[in-house]
Amino acid sequence: GDSNAAKIDLLMGAISATGLDVQAFHLVGTGLSDVGKSVLHYMQSEGGVGAGAGAIIGGGGKKALAEGEKTTEKTLEEGGSNFSKEEPWKNPDGTFIGKTGSDESKRVLDEVDDANKEAEALANQIVGEGATTKHIIPPKNGSEPGWVKVSADGKRNVTYRPKGLSGDKTENHIANIDINSQEVHSVTKGKNLKIKIPEKKE
């Protein structure tokens, strides 16, 4: 009704005021995922529309935001990636994470301080719990070893290659993830999805 519409309008205003993209903001169950922490912080510390929205949505809304905050903190603790738990290679709107590389099946993420750490954490998140290691990729030229794992249900094969372990066309400061599954092939026309994570150059 009109009352609920007013509440939603005020909440969206609070989200906009934090500088977040309202289009990317999504509801999951009764909680708010990913951006809950930022919105909660704004509502608790700022006045104006944010405070109004916080007052109107009441305890239930604050509880949902708090749940979103917990979700975000847990995700960050597990590897610094703020992606979908079920399909970590996708944004909330269903598009692939990162920027398009030479084609849609190649994605480039933002630079990070430790590319190997971020890439391996994301690769493990993608392959999921209970994964089996098919084989270890031997290091070369002083790199760390990589690996190939298959998900517990056998539907995803994920390859992790740390910096310096990819082909000659890949710069040595970039860690790589390669996803081989029907889930991505249906979008990429049969190609594996390749995610590149560059490390900041000093």
C-alpha cells in the first residue's frame, strides 16, 4: 500500500545517499546482502532522509540491515570477495564480475595488494566446499604452484594459476582463475570463463 511505498522510497533514498548504486542493491530473503553494512552505518550516523528511513522501517528493518552487515563481514573475513555465494563469478544483477577483457569470457578485476591470495580465495569459493584436487600445477620461474579442483557434484572444474604461472601472453603480476562448467558455457557459448586479478605494481 501507500505506507509501504513510502517506506521503500525513504529506504532507497538512504541507500542513494551512501553513494551506492540503487540498481545493484538487492534483497535476499528477509535480509539485505552485501551493502547492508554501508547502509546501516549511514542510518546510524547521519540525519535527514537516512534517519527518517531508519525510524520508519523500525526494528525489523534495522534487524535486516544488521544481518546484511554480518553477511558482509563474514564474506570479507573469508577472502575479501563480496560476490554471490552460489555463483561467485557473477554480480547481483547476473552479469559477470570485473571488466570485459578481449572478449566476454575474459574478465579483469581491480588491482589488489596480494593477487595470489585474492585469486585463490575466490577460486576456492567458486569450486565450493567438498571439492577434490585433481592435480597440482608445478611452479615455474619462481612462482607458487597452482591447482585444478573439481566441485563435490562434479559440475565445476576450476583452475587456479598464481602470478607467473600462466601463458606468455599474461603479465607476471596477474593471477588467473579458469572456470569450466555448463553454467558459464551457456553464457559464453562454450568457452571457459577466465578471471584475471592483477596485483598493484610498486
